[in-house]
Amino acid sequence: MIAAMDIQVTKTERSKLQDIDLENLPFGKYFTDHMLEAEYENGKWTNVEIKPYQPLLLEPSLAALHYGQAIFEGIKAYKDEEGNAFIFRPYDNFRRFNISAERMDMPEVPEEIFIEGMRRLIELDKKWIPAKKEHSLYIRPFMFSTDTMLGVRPSSKYKFLIILSPTGPYFPKPMNIYVEERYTRAAPGGVGFAKNAGNYGGSMLAATEAQKQGYDQVLWTDASEHKWLQEVGMMNVFFIIDHTAITPSLEEETILNGVTRNSVITILKEMDIPVEERRINIDEVIKAHKEGRLQEVFGTGTAATVAMIQKLKYRDYVMEFGEKDWTLSAEIKKKLNGIRQGKSPDTHHWMFPV
């Protein structure tokens, strides 16, 4: 067990904050003064430290570079109107991180390192949290294998790190989405539910081809029929049909159990909006659109929060939505932001104080 006092802290001599314009932040470009690092060897975590943000010295034979044992999480911290810092639902990400670790045959990271280490790191770099609408401090915990010999097997050594990035909105405008039929993101029995690096590396070609056609991201479909809908890029997706919110279920373990997804489901139920977590295929969506029963479509994720979708294309059929259609998604986003910024009561205790 690693207690809080066992985390060694080395502070930077000069803050980079004075060189950064917090009023004009792209997503994930700048990083704060410090990072957390821990090492796993001989069955235990050691050398837990917070130190100045710096490059890593790695050997070319590093196992993660060859065999892809690498996982991560995305979390956000906010400031309320009094300047107090809070992390949004970190324990949900902590649990999901270790689910990913189990699936990738990697060691679990204990709460004392993941949660307390994160809290102390943010406490040290709290001044980096932007106090601006649609802005936050993005938190990236990640782990990768560090054996330095070749051979396809689980590594015996790992590194766990947390880095922080002050950031603006991931999608500054509504999205155009292309329904993907050729490439596959995940299949039953695979690693679709784990937040591992390979899921994202394997998605890039499809996204690039969609962007060439004027679309921002793809809506993934199942591996066999390419009809059953899964995720939008790196987000979960919601369809509002007949004033009911429908989102793909988690049962097949092909999509991520999104923390924002679960938060949105809770808010929808509090708004007395029926929610269905089930299989949904593209034919049902198109039929609902042709009959005027598809009110809106939106994505949810840590980076994007709630992202409006203005165009959804399947083969030659294009579904378009405008500002007048984004009523429910806009209300959900407003409610979430209110809780995160301390303007609305946190009745579910989602905000973890730093």
C-alpha cells in the first residue's frame, strides 16, 4: 500500500505557465509543469514520484513499442466560481483503467497511486486549470510495458504516468459523421471495451478517409453485418427517436463504458426522458429519419463532453440536423457544465475535491 506521504515530490524551478495563453487553448497541445511516474517490477509498484514534466529515456527494444501493451484514461478537472478545484468522477475512470489493465494482461494500479497521486499532482498544478467556458484541465493517466527484450508475452515491468493538459473544446463546432462499413473497430471477444492504444491506432485510417470526404469522424458498425451501431470515433452515441434516448448497449463488450455516457443517462432519466440501452442498427435510424421521428443525434465523451452532430451519412443517404434540433443535447450539456463548474448542486457526488 502506498500512502500519500510516500509519494516523493520534486518541484520545477520555473513554471511554464507564464509562456502559455490560457485564453486560446487547443486540445492537448500544452502540458503542465509536473507529472507523476511510478514503476512496476517484481510484482509491486515502486518509485512513485511527482516531478517536473520531462522526456522519458526508453530503449528501442521496449516491449510496448513492439507488442502494444498500453492503456490510458481521460479525465477532467474544473474550478468552481470560488477557485476550488474538482475532478469529475475519477473513481469511475480508476475502475475502468483497471478493467482495461486486466483485459490487456497488465497489473492493476492501486488507488493510492491513481487517485491520491492524481489529487496531489493537480493540487500542485492547480493554477493551470482554465477558468473559462468549455475549458478544463485534461488528465491523462497511462501505463505501458517496459521489458527490454523481444518476445510475444506479457511484460514483467511497467510504467504508470499521469500528465495534465489545460485544454479548450475538442470539437469547437457540430460534427459531420460518416457511417463506416469497410473497416471494423471491435468485435465480440475483442478489446473494444478496453481503453487501449491499439483501438485508437486502428481507427485512424477510417477517420482519415472520412475526412477526405468532408466528414469529421466515423460511426462504427459491427464486424459481421456492418449494420449494428457502436461508437462515434472516440465517443459513445445517442439517438433521440420518438422522444426516447437510444444508445448502443454494453453487452457485447465492443464499446467503451463511457463515464460521460453514464452521466448523460442519469441526467436523461432525471429529465423524465426514457432511455433504452440496446442494439440499434442503421436501418432503424434511417427509417426513423424518413418518418420524421429522429429528433437529434449526439456524441458523449470525456474530451468532447456532449458533441452535437449536424450531418450523418450512410452510403448515399444523408441526414442533416440544425440548431433548432439540438434541444435535448444542449440542455444536457448545460446541466453537466453546471455541475462541473459548481453552479448546480452535485447531488450525485460526481465532483471529487482536490
